[in-house]
Amino acid sequence: MARSVWKGPFLDGYLLKKADKSRNSGRNEVIKIWSRRSTILPNFVGLTFGVYNGHKFLPVIVTENMIGHKFGEFSPTRTYYGHGVDKKAKRK
Amino acid sequence: MARIAGVNIPTNKRVLIALTYIHGIGRVKAAEICTKLSIPDERRVNQLSDDEVLRIREMIDADYQVEGDLRRSVSMNIKRLMDLGCYRGLRHRRGLPVRGQRTHTNARTRKGPAKPIAGKKKVTK
């Protein structure tokens, strides 16, 4: 079910401070965040976030289309390379 | 014969049912249209007057997204997710279920028919 509108978008407040800080300083640096649950707001557009996936900070360049999504959606937590081909079976 | 919203030619069924042959119109929207135009339930499509057919056509054109337009907007939405590189997009790309269902078993609708695993031994009695 969708979130009630009157609550506004959910995000961890400290992200706003972090975003402001990096904007005021010399731009284009990766802002490391752990808060995968936070909504991407319009004023994050153009910034680069390093979103933690439990292993690494994956760089996410925020574009206009991403507004309304959560940060976690852009930083996959699982690695899957597909099933290897069984060598024994091939020989037969 | 009545042509409504492009190619659809519903037959001598009741209007309520015939309208559901249009992609994007189900029972609910069909009922909505019928009540708005005050067409009785038991009226069949071949009993509609030309004027009524015209009004149905106009209403669908104006108020509802159907057929090609609807298909396009759906596929555009999916394409947007895929281009964005978000999790849902990745799932669409791989042809796996998008909304967190299990894939250990089942998920055959998205994954298609089961592929045999090479070299797996058959259990024989």
C-alpha cells in the first residue's frame, strides 16, 4: 500500500545536512550514505551519493527520473553470476 | 457491427460485456460507462442506436486510455525502470519477478517453462 500523502516523503534527516554541505563545498564528491531507506528528493538531483550495499559504496548519480525512488533501489545487495555449466555433463 | 476504440468489434453480447473486449476496459469501467450514458444492462450491442454508439466512442476517447495508448504507456513505464538502473528495472531485464516473490521454486510465469539442468541425473527406481 502506498504511503499517506500527509506524512510527506520519508527520509533520514541528516541526509539534507550532508547534501547541503557537499553542495556548498566544491561539488562532485561522493556523499557516503548508509540510509538506503530514504526517499530521493528533488533537491538531490545532480549530486553523487555512495550508497552502501553492505559491502561497498556504489556511486549513484541522481537524475530527475529517480525522484521518489529510494536510495537502496540503486545499490543491489546481492551478486549472482548465474549457474556455471557443469563440465562433467559436457564430456558425456 | 460496432467499431469502438479502433479495431474492436464486439458482437451481439450485452454492452456491459462487449465493452470488456477492449484492452483497458474491464467490468468496472464498462459498468461506469453504461451508467454514465444510462444504457440499460440488458441492452445488446446490435440494439444500440448509432447515436449511442457514437457517445460510447466519444466517452472512451475522452476519458479512458485504451488499446495502443495503454500498451505504449505500460511498456514506457517498464522501459523507464529499466533505463533507470533501479532494482525493479533489473528484475524486468532479467525476466524475474519484480515484487519480491520467491524464485527458489515457482515464478514460472515470469521465468517461462523450466529448462533442464545439464548433467543432472534422473532418479530411477
